[in-house]
Amino acid sequence: ELHNHLKTKYHDDRYRMLLQIHTIGVPSQDEMERNQMYTCFETLEEYAQLLSNFNDYKTDLTELFNDDDIDCGSVAKTTLHHVFEQTMEHNFWDLRQILYQVHHDLPNRHILVVCQEFLWQDWTSVNRWLGEENEIFNATVTERNSTTMDVPIKLNPSEVGRRNICLALQDEYHLYLKLLVKSENLSENEVEESLLIARKSCPWLKLALPIKDAKEKFIVSKSQSWFF
């Protein structure tokens, strides 16, 4: 689900930033900006708190990364507004950004969806849709189970933090649900099940399934948008 995926992306980017600084020694300009960024939010909860008033933020680097007064609120929000790819790549390349790269004629293409929650079930349905009639390989042994890993992020954010994250991900959730309803390998029951999971994660959004063939505008940044 998107809410938990953001937690993972936050941890991955922060760990990679620290690893680069310790192994390379002298950080590049991008790494220095990334390091400055993480001084604003040492924890996921701090990051989530800064996402309030999500659409109110600055994009000028000289205003954001001022040694005397870092605008931490704007820094946090830009990580989900597709402003600077270098500072938090995992957040930058979300569904809206990825599909923007291939959005031309996307409404007229066949769309197949594999959700992380139902990985092998959806993998099977995709292969059946593609015409596979023989046995379909499914992994019977989990080689990498993240639930057993010892990571710094132990707890979920507070309710206020969760609400801020959900509101920041509102457009991302809508596109996610749009892909589900347009998918050709998922049944109506499977789509409804994913909707229930999303509603449970972000009850504040009052999520509903988009109209399958209605053309909608998706905003990537202040200067980029596309229709799907």
C-alpha cells in the first residue's frame, strides 16, 4: 500500500545518503543538499509533521538550503511535489512521474496491474490474460522478508502524521485506483479489496473508485500535468 511504501522509501533514501557520505568521504553538492535535507527530519514522524499545508511550499534552492535558516517545511513538501530528483529519488519517481513519461495514448492501451499485496495472485492473472495455459511459476519460498529485518523505523507515525502523509498522497492514491479500475487482469472483487485496504490506511481521504473511462487531469508539478 502507498502509505507503507512511503515509509520504506524514506528509510532507503536516508540509508543510501549516509552510506555515500561515509564511503566516498567528500560528498558532492547533491549529497550535501541531501544531508542538509535530512537535518530537517531525523525521523519519519518529523517528516510527516512537516507535510501539513501540503501545497504551500517554496522551490527556490537558495531559499530552501540556506545555512542560517533552512525552510524545512518546504524541503519536506518538495520531496513529494517532484521538484528535485536528486534529493529523494524514491519519492520523486512515483506513479504520477513514471506514467507521465509514457502517458501519450495511455488511455487506449491495455493495462495490466500487479499489486504488492497480492503479488503472485496478480502475477498469475497477468500471465493468464497474456494467454499462458500451462503451469505458472510462483515462488514458494520467501527469500527476502522485510518484516523480519531490523530497521530504525519501529513505529507508525502519529495519527496527525499519518493524516498528513495521506493528504500528501491523495493524488497518488487516485491514480493508483484509476489503474486498478482500468486493469484488464483484475476482477471487480479484487479491485474492491484493494480499495478497502487503501481506505483503511487513509480513512481521511474517503476514497472511491474513479470512473473507468472518464478523462482526468493528473498534476506532476507546477509546470507538468497530463490526462488519463
